[in-house]
Amino acid sequence: MAPSAPAGGGALELAVDDGPRVATVTARTRSVLVVVPRRAVVDVMARQPSVTQALLVSMAALVRRLEEQACDAALLDLPHRVEKHLATFLPPRLGGVPNDGLVPVQVDLTQGDLARQVGGSRQQVNRVLMNLEADGSIERMGHRIVGIRPDRLY
């Protein structure tokens, strides 16, 4: 249902209707899959209004996120989409930014994954990352992004 994994690190496919599946997930590590039959979900929703409320809140957040991504794809160029996406890896509240402005992060995405998430090719994203590294906006260790200077992003 979502083009990228939720914050918990897993992927989600929701099948409460007879519509087609829209998520494709490839496990990079040993994984546990959980299947909850549709009937069980519908039964819990009927008995527990709080579950229905939580599901609706979650779906509203998903719609907002997808709408923002669609607007970004239409209105921002690729470098700005990459920068905006990288900013999502920053801690929600930066207590104190170090003197050099570098905030440690752990971005465990391949360039291909990042390209799919921002609507570009791996080669284009690689060029954007090299430019961001060259101008000091990010720091990399090998292929991993390990630091971001938030004040230098879009």
C-alpha cells in the first residue's frame, strides 16, 4: 500500500477490499511475515471502534503523505526531492546541532531504493549525492550517508 516502509521498518499491505495488491516488498534480511485474514480485520473493526479510528487516522496520514509526494514530483526538481527526502532521516527535534552543523544519521537505503522513493534513476541520484557530498551538505562512509547538515538542504 505504501511505496516506502513505515517508520517501524516493515512494509504494509492492506487488503480490506477485493482490490489489487499495490505493494512489492523484497526482504534484505531474514524476515517474519504476518498475515491477518480480512475477515478477522473486519470483525475487530466492528467490535472495537478504536481500531477503526486508528485505521482511519493512519489512512488519512497516508493520503496526506502520498499527496505531498505527488506535489513534490510535479513541482520540485530531483536534487530538491532528494534533499527533502534525506531531511526525513533527521531526528524530529534537534536538541543541539554540533558546531560543524553535522547531524549524525543512519540512512540504510541503496541508491536504487532512494531513486525509487524520489522518482529518479539510480545514476541521477548518485550524481545528486556526489554533489551534496562535495558541497558539504552530507557526509558518507562508503555508500552510506552518516551525516547531514540540515542548514544546507533545500
